[in-house]
Amino acid sequence: MTDFTSLALTGIAFSPLAPWQAIAALAAIALLLLLYGIVRGASCSILRLGALGILVLALFNPHLTSENRRRQNDIAIVAIDESSSQNTGDRKVQLADTLKKVREKISQYKDLEYRIINTRETDNGTELFSELNRALTDLPKGRFAGAVVISDGQIHDLPSDSAKEYGKKIGGPLHLMLTGRKGERDRRLIVERAPAYGIVGKKIKIRLRVEDNPKKPTSSTSGRTARLTIRLDGGPKIEKTM
């Protein structure tokens, strides 16, 4: 198979000097008059018919066109979740390894290139799909090959569509490369109540809550406790079980 990156095309295009309906009507009337003349035995009817054809063709204004078309590579979007939850465990290492493998895989295709977008946390959480949609609007029409999302799954602007419907909407497949380990869950330490200030030498009360995600208890999470370590100004650590 011959591989080419550009193609030259030559053809004929028409730029009518008048609306084609008017040219067609004029040609029809002239043709009827010529046929009438031929039936009546008028001389030079064939020459007149040829002249009519040339006139009609001139009104359609034909001209040669030449186009040089260059083949453009398809573009894949690689969206990377760089939120703080990716610092848990070895997710950062997994992210780097996954990105390396994705790059190596894409580089195997000569007609495919990729663009990387990095998403971080905002006041509303990790808005990865907002960044992805903005990147898609900058792509040339018809060149989008698909999107690869590398994330731990903590995304706060998930589309309401299913993955299949969302893929149809953006015009390409959507793949998720999930960091973390099977059965792993996220844990949050929430300060429910704390005084605005404290008096030196006096005790203060702080109310904390440990929240696991998923919230629904399973056989592996039900009834489990968490060990909390507290340090004050670099002093000795205090350990509590919650």
C-alpha cells in the first residue's frame, strides 16, 4: 500500500454568470426555436445549434481548479487528574507509569498525535470534564480520535450522560485509566466543631469525624476504627482511636 501525506487534485468547477434557472430557461427557448427552424428547413441550423451550445457553456463559466490536499493526523486528548488525592499511596507513581505507557502506545501510530491537559482542584473539586470539554472546542473538526482519562476516580463534574452517550456527543471513545488499588477507599478527616481561639493553659474541645468513601459500609469496612495522630507545634504526638 502506498503511503502519502499530500494529494494534488485537478477538476472543473462552474461559476455561473447568471442564475442557472435563467440560463436553463434561455437555453430551452433557443433550442425550441432552433428545432422549429430545422423542421422548416432553415439553413445553417447545425451551426446555430453549435453556437447555442457554446453560448450556454460560456454562461456557466467553467474553469479548471487545482487543489493540494495534505493529510492531517488525528488527535487524542490525554486528561490527567493531578488533584491532591493522587498523592495518596503510590498513585503518583502509577500515574507517571500509566502516562508513559499511553505515550508509547500512541507513538506506534504515525497518523496519530496527542495533547495533554492537566487538571487540578478548584473550589468546586476536581472539574476534569470541564477542562476536557474546553480542550475539545479547540480541536479542528473531524480530527478528534478519542480521550484517555488518567484519574483516581474522584471527579466532581461527571456528565449526566452514560459513557456511551458522552462518547457519541464528543465524537470519539472515552477511556479511563484508574489509579489506586482494588478495594482501596478514600478517607477524609473533617473538623466538625472547633473554637475560633484558645486561651493559653486552658483546654479546648475539637470535634472531628473520619469519613470513608464509599460511605456505605461493607464487610471489609463495617465496624472498623481509625487511628488519629495529633502533633502540636512539633511537640510529642498524641494518638487517638476513632
